[in-house]
Amino acid sequence: MSAVNYQPDTRTQSAYQGEPVVNDFALMVATKNGSGSQTSNEVLIRSLFRMGIPVSGKNLFPSNIKGLPTWYTIRASKDSYIARRATTEVAVAMNQDTAAEDIDNLPEGGVCIIPEEWKWGQSRQDIVYYEIPVKATLGLSDIPSDFRDRIANMVYVGACAYLFNMPLDIVRKALLDTFNGKEKPANMNFEVIQNAYDWSKENLVKQDPFRFEPLDLTEGKILITGNEAGALGAIFGGLTVASWYPITPSTSVIDAVLDHKHLRKDPETGKDTVAVVQAEDELAAIGMIIGAGWAGARAMTATSGPGISLMAEFTGLAYFAEIPCVIWDITRMGPSTGLPTRTSQGDLLFIHFLGHGDTRQVALLPGNVAECFEFGWLAFDMADHFQTPVFVMSDLDLGMNIWMSEPFAYPGTPINRGKLLADKEKFEAFLAEHGEWYRFRDYDNDAVPYRTIPGIDHLRAAYFTRGTGHNDMATYSERGEDWVQNLTRISNKIDSSRAILPQPVIDYDPQNEIGIISFGSNDPAVQEGRDRLAAAGIGTNSLRVRALPLAASVKDFIFKHKRVYVVENNHDGQLAQLIRLETAEDTTHMISLPLGDTLPMTAKWVFESVTQWENK
Amino acid sequence: MPNALGLERQDYRAAKSTLCPGCGHDSISNQIISAVYDLSLPMTKVLKFSGIGCSSKTPAYFLRGSHGFNSVHGRMPSVATGATLANAGLYAIGVSGDGDTGSIGFGQFKHLIRRNVPMVYLVENNGVYGLTKGQFSATADEGAKLKYYGKNELPPIDLCLEAIISGCTFVARSFSGDAKQVQTLIKAALSHRGTAVIDIISPCVTFNNSPDSTKSYDYGKAHEVPLHQIDFMPNGFVPEREEITVDSDYELIEVQMHDGSYIRLQQIDKDHDPRNRAAAMAVLEKAQREELFLTGLIYYEEPRPTLAETLDLVDQPLSALSDAQLRPSEDALKNLMAKYS
């Protein structure tokens, strides 16, 4: 909802003489983990969103419950750029442990908002300080002591609202959004915001150029995290069995399934059609969804790298025994425990080749929250269609941060259960046509066999599922030719998915000689980076990979360009490695640009990395 | 003789066993066949599960008309959990071994029980790893000897005790040499609405069958002490109940199961009441302490809700939901999107 018609009732009194910077700056809030700042930061984001200003937020938080430093950056962009900005013009320094560093990181002309009671002093002459009496402002309200620390963060919301021109009625609405419409906590928090606003109005003289003005660029849009979007996609994709073991940053996927599974309640009995089981570990989580997928459920789990490691054996079995299931990998920094709360795209090769022996797993790679939703339902269709596990690889940035999006489109295709002989009638019709049914026989010459599920009332519908060698009749076999025949068919099946899985998003102009290939959550940084490159005279095309195995167009794209950059957020350049693995031709004109610095990619990095090469 | 479904016993068989001739596991497979045939259960309503090991091969050797899943080592419980959620209207039989259950799958075994996944969980327990040629398993008795690996210095894990501790409501021990008891216990377990664990001592004729081994045929035959004579009367079967009088030396215990079936125990060890949890654990500890091979229904209680019941799932199998049940309407999505705007 935008507030295009909003007319500010008071104008900020300003001592600033230069050009204002409107709707194009970033703000950073430094707090301690567990202090409740997530709520106040969300209020700021939602306020900007309601003002019609394109906004994005990045939570840079530690693996800790309480006490360690956490930073939240909010970027407003009249040009609708939503990638992370490396520097922010405004720092709200609410954590004494990091304040010195936070102030140091401000650019010249930046703004520091800091509690007055710290008596911090002004170490820099080239920035503006606003000292806010946090404790005194809090003291004006009668707040239960339990809430005091958390609500303290609302003081900076009030100060920011005044300093950067955010109408209080909109802030109040944003507060209500954040509290799911609950008036009581919203009112308690709002009182503090109002007091901080009033104090700021009376006591602060605006000395900086930064301000927000209403726009109309968020009309009709939504704000949502990728993990919620993925869960909603699963709910609309017919999820029936979910099993998981809690792991950052994937946990909110299943939390959102729990929040929304009521959409699928049986209207007559009120009973659930979605089973959610918290497993004892990831070994059991994947086992449950494989058992469920085998028996005809649409089954999924959500995990991250360490969980994927534990799922290797089972997903190898599911690949070989051709059992559909969906595995969300919300990636974080690895190897090992790594950095659980920092983003990465480091699992790409791992999931693609997960399983011992010759496995190539199918993976969908959403690049925005709308695709998290779309791939949320599509993953089940693809898993059923190809009778194989389907991974959906998102990451912490896409999964846990709030993103703007167009409202999600209703699934455009009906539920696809693939070649499932779901009941006695279908099974008998198949027998009538073919005179037989064998589980792994390729009846249609497309490498995808027909499957039955338990419960079909026909004695010939049963088969024995095993991870051991088998022939196309699903009977045990140690014969080399059976093995080769089976693996060849499975391999052909996986190759056939290249043309059916989501195709790359390509932006191509034959005049451009430079191409940029990327995937996933890097897209905002890549697109903004391309605009900057274009402004610097370097025209580029782009291709965003959306699935593995790679589509044929990836190779075409590479050979249509003089130079191609593969931009990704891992250390070793895994997508570039995969492309090279699949390309027999000379790819020396393809340059791997991996980041892997624990943070969401920035346009600055894309711009600088490409120009550095182009200027060589 | 055809059963109520018009099927012969041989119709319930499947592939020929590839286990060593004389393997205890084969006789258990035979009792599964007999039980399902006798009860006239449709094979299409039975699921077979296993992990990895000699025992886990056996689901290929019984009930050809049932879907079977030979999964990965120790993790059959999770596969069975998922499958029985996908379709809660089926009977499930899992076959595992002492390595599969007592070592690599110990955690999954206990969590399966904790969730009360409705299935018959058979452990074909021979105290030894067969397929890798004769290592001790975690159920091998202290002091047991094996040809290559020498003496076992560690105490055994008692899977029945572990099952009771984890909340299992049907716990039995048997001996593959006692075909009648095995079969009766399997029948009763199939009527149990919850996890039913039957730990069956099933000698490995190749690696652990020397007469001094507590997991051998000779030992089992010489030392098995049934706690009771057990009979199972399926629902619909009208027993001559009234005519039975309680002998002063033998107590008679009857347990009605939720599907209307009865288990009747004629107590041999009249001190043992399988409905008493503490007594059940005490009898297992006594057996361990005094090196007794006690068999029968060790523990029984009215089952807790199954996992599907705990999750309040629809009665219809989740695998058979219509597209309309699987996908909320376009309006539902629009309303939802409005909440995020």
C-alpha cells in the first residue's frame, strides 16, 4: 500500500543547505542479538514500503541467542534496486561494543544516531551526530520491565521517523502489520515512537541531506521472505508429508508450513491433509519423506548444508530407486558448521552430485521470492514427473530476508503426478494396453517408467523397492548388462529434464559482447551491476540459471559472447566448474567470478570485478 | 486350502530365499506368510520394510502381492514412518536385524516407538553380523565367543528392554525355533494399533551356531522358557471363552485388542503379568542376570494414539487426495497475498 497522497503535516526544520538525497540511501542499525531489534527494523521497512518506496532489508546476524552484535541494513531505492549496499549513509549505533567500528564505517557526510546517555563524544568531524536520550524517552511511558529492553529499540524508530520524514500514521500502520494487527502491543510500542518523535522534533536540528518522500512504486506489491514463499508454494503444490530437523537458516520454511497448513484442512472434519513431523535428525527426516514419496505422498524436507551431508546416502537411494521427494537446501557458509547465519551458494556441486556412484540430482534454483513460491509447487510436479528427488537450492539471504515482490501467481498448470498408476482402474487399463507392468521398464521410450503405490487393490501392482542392483522388472540382479541398462535409462531421464525444468532467464542484445551468467539471490546485484557497467560503457547480456542439470541455452549463451563472467556467491566458482565439466569446447573466454565472503552480493562488487577484468 | 480371500498359502510366498540353508530368518518368513494367510489379510494392504543385512533381505521372500521397501542400514524406521503417514490405512511389517536395530539404527528404532508408528517391528536377532562375515553385534552376550573376533567383552543391549523404556506398548521375545509362538505373536502384533516389537532370537547357522552360543539352535531349544502359552483369537473368531476355567497353578490373562481380537495367555510363570510395565522390565532384567531365555509377550498396554492420530490427519490416505484437496483455491491465494501487502 502506498501513500502517494500523503502530505507531511510538519516540515523537518533543517539547517542543511545542500541538495537533499531523497529515497536513495541506506540505513544500518547496529544492535545486540536478542534485543528485539528485528521488530523495530521491520517497522522501518514496512513504513517505507507503505510510503511506496522500494525497500530491501538484510539481517546480518550472529549464530547466537543473545548478546552478540547484529546489524540490519535497510536500503531505500527510487530506482527499485534491492541488492545489498556495502556502505550505508546512516548508522543507528545501539550497540556500544561495535559503535566505534560502526561510526568508522560511515562515509563522509554520513549520519550517526546514538544514545545520548553513552556520552560517546564526536570522534569524526565529517559526519552528523544525533544523540537521542533513549532511557529518558523510555521513562516517559509506563512499560512493564520485561518489555523495557525490547521496546527501547522503538526510540530509534521515532527518531528516524522525524529525521528522515516518515509520517507517524504510516509508522503506526507498519507497527500493526508487524504485530499482525494486535492493537495492544502496537499501542505500547507506538507510544515510545511518538515520544521519541516529539523529542526529536523539539530538540534536533536537521543537518543531513537524507530524507524519504512518498512514491508510488510499491502499490500492489507484497513483502515476504523466501522461506515463507517456498512454504506457501509447497502448500499450493499439494504437500502432504513434511519432515525436518531444525537447522539455520532453513527452519522458517517448516515454520511457515505450520503457519499455513490450515489452508489445506478438510472443511468437513477440520482434520489436516498435511503431516509435519519434527525428526530426530536429518537422516530420519529424509528417510521419512522418501518413505512417504514412495507411498504416494508429496513429501518434502528443508535443511541446510550439514543436513544435506547427512542426507547423502538416502538421496542416492531415492535417485537409484526412482522415488520422488523434494529437498529444500537453504544454504549457509560451509564446509563443516561454517557460518550458520551467513549466506552462501556453496552447496551447488554437492547437491547436484549427491549420492555415491553415478548420481546427478535435479535442482531448482530460485532467484527471488516469487520463484521460491513457484518452485515450491513446481518441485513436486518435477519430482513426480521424473520420479526422482528434486532439490530446491535457496540461500540464507533469499530465505530469511524480507523481499518485495509482485503478488504470487496462482500455479499455471494443474498438479502433475507423472506416470503414476494411482488406483486399480488405472493399473488395469495399463495392463490391458501392455499386457504387463514392470516398474522400471521404459514403455514410452522417454526413460521415465510407470510407478504404482501401495494400497492399489491389485495383486500385480506390487513391486520390491531396493537400493541394490535390479533389472527393469525390479528384481534383484547382479548382471552387468542390467546395471548398465538401468543406469543408462536413469541418466537419459535426468538429461531429458534439461528441456522441461525452468529455463534460464536471458536478457540478450546481439550488440553486447560481454555476458554475465549467475543464479539465485545474486540477481539484484547482477542487474544493478549491469546498469552501472552500461553507464560506464560496458554493455552486457545476462543469463540466470534456474535449474540443474543445465539447460542447453547456457552453452549457446557462452559461445555467443566474446567474454562471459560467471558470477556466484561461493569460494570455488562452482557453477563455472559445472559449466566447464559439461562443455567439451574451449571456454577460456569464460571467467569465474566467485565471491563467497559470507554476505549478500553487492552491485559494487559485480561492477568492480567485471571492470577490473575488462580493463586488463 | 484357500483362505477367506480364496488364496492358497503358496500365493503368499515370494522370491526364493538366498539365505544360508537352515537360517532362522527363513522360518520367520514362513511364519509371516502363515500369519497373513491365516488371517486372510489382503496382501495389497500390507507394506513390507527392511533395512540392510541378512534379515533385511527377507521381505523379498514373503508376500509377493505386497509393496516392499528394502531401504538403507538402520533407517527402515524412518521410511516406514513416512510411508505409513502417506497411507495410514495399511498394515506394515518391518524386518530388521540386531545390527540394523541395535547399532546403526538404534536411534531410529527408539524414535519410531516414541511416535507410535503402527507397525509390526520384527528383529531377527542372531548376535552377529552375517553379510560382513561374523562380527559381534550389540546384542551379543557378554563372554560370547566368535571364531575370528574372539570373546565379546561388552554387555548386550536388550532390545525388548529398550523398547519398553521408549514407550512401546507391545513387546515380545521369541525364538525362531518356536514356530507356533512366533506366528501367534505376529498375528497379535498385526492387530496392535501401534508399534509392536518382537525380538526373535534367530540363529545364524554360519557364524554363530555353536552349541555354547546363546544365540544358537541348540541353546535355544534347550533353554527357551516360555512365560506363557499364547493364543490369538482374531476379531470375528468366537472363542470358547466361557468354558475355560482358571487353573489354580496357571493364571489366565486375556487382553482385548482395539480391533476386537483377543490375546489369551495361559501363564506358565504365574508371577509375570505382561500388563505391568515395572514387572515386564524386572523379568527382562532377571532373565539377563540369570541367563534365562524367556519368551512370550513381555509387555502389553492399551496403545497410545498412533502418529497419524496425533497429527490429526484426515481418514483418507494422504496418497489418495484429490487435486482439489491438494491445492487451495485461487481466492485463497489472493486473500493470502493481501495479508502480505
